[in-house]
Amino acid sequence: MQSTIESGMTLAGALRVGCGDVVAFVGGGGKTTSMFRLADELSASGLRILTTTTTHISVSQAASAPVFICPDEIKSLGDRLDRFGQCLLVGPPDGKGRVLSISPDMIGILKERPDIDCILIEADGSKSRPFKAPGPHEPVVPGFTTVLVPVVGLNSIGRLLDDRNVHRPEIAASLADVPIGSPITPETIARILCHPEGGAKGLPTGARLVPLLNKVDLCDMRAAGEIAEILLKHPNVDSVLACSMDRDPPVRTVWIPKERNA
């Protein structure tokens, strides 16, 4: 059912992202870190990268970008891309330690600019939990997204499915068909990551679904492989990545369907 590439890779290489792509990160357990890691890799290769959010991110997370601007500073975007190779576009502070979202319509307009090669979007919030299921209004994935990346922190395995470890645990339990408070298993994670109302929610037609299993260094690698095996049975799943975003290179393993490697 699956083929394995067992070698360190960049995130850009594992995701097969390049000029013209729009990548949306959803879920929990490392979305923002993954987005900025990908931006760094792509800008280092010479591409000009816009990062943004359709939800909100913390002020401290925004500070991870080399430079950020608000919509009323959009005239300076080209200059920022010339200087830094990447720029974060966010709304104004909300007074609660966060910066607000950018509308998909504005992102769609910016997508047409010839001086932007790739757009990376944080399209979901998780209240810093390693695992989540989306609420009725989530995620905000633009229809022109080409790669949807549901993220989970594998340090959630073995923890209880409750609000200490999971954002929206009641929805997660329903999607996985398990009781609230039960231990989080690889099967629980896999069911939610590929569920059409879970990690695959909002997947645009033609977009690739690439689940990202983050913090793989904090779990048994066999558990990551079990998740990948279940996920690759789902027809919408393009590939599965096992990563540690604080390592270099960040991608430890890529699983792909055997038929694609034939």
C-alpha cells in the first residue's frame, strides 16, 4: 500500500512545492513553525514568498517572520520581497496578543501579482494544542489552494482525548467514533486527518492533501508508520510526511502510494 523514502529532506522538497503553489496549513501541533520553515526554504532557493493567515496568529508568532506588514502598507510589499525574499501579511492587532486575518479575496488578488511566486497560509487555529478537529466555521481554506497540509503533533499519542490535549475534543471524538477521554491512538489521528470534516475539510478540487506528522522524534516511529498506512488508503491523500520541525533537515520520512513509485 505504501512506499517509504527514508532520508532527510527539506520541507519544500517533500511537499513538492514550487512557483505558483498556494499552500494552506491546518490542524495543530506546528502549523506556524511549518509555514515559516517552508517560507525560509523557498525564499532561500530564490522564490518570492508571501505568508499570511485567514484566521489569526499571535504577535509572538508573527515576529518569527523576517518582516511583516498590514494591508494599509501593501504598497511596500514589493520592496519587502526584494529585500527579504518573503513577507508576512497580517491584519491589525486585536488587543489580545494576536494579529487578525486577511480575507481570501485579498489573497486571491495578490496571487495574481507577478512578483509573488508562492503563497503560504495558516488557515486554522488550535489554541496551541497538538491535535484538533475543525469547528463549523473552520478552516478558512481559499478555493485556489493547491496543497492542503493538515498537521498533528505526534506527542499527542497516548494522551487523553480531552480539552487539555485536543482543540474541540467533542468534534474529534465524533469524527473518530471514539469516546471523549479515551487515549489518542494512531488510528484516532489517521481517521481525523483524512476525514472530509476533519483534516481534509475544505480541500479544493484538484488540490493535493499531504498530512504532516510533526514531532516524530517524540513518538515511536512505528506509530507514525501505522498512521501513514491508514492515511494512504484514502484516495485523496497524496503523501504523508514524518517531520521534526526543530531538526535540520526537518523531514525524516515520506510515505507515498506504491503505484506512484512504480
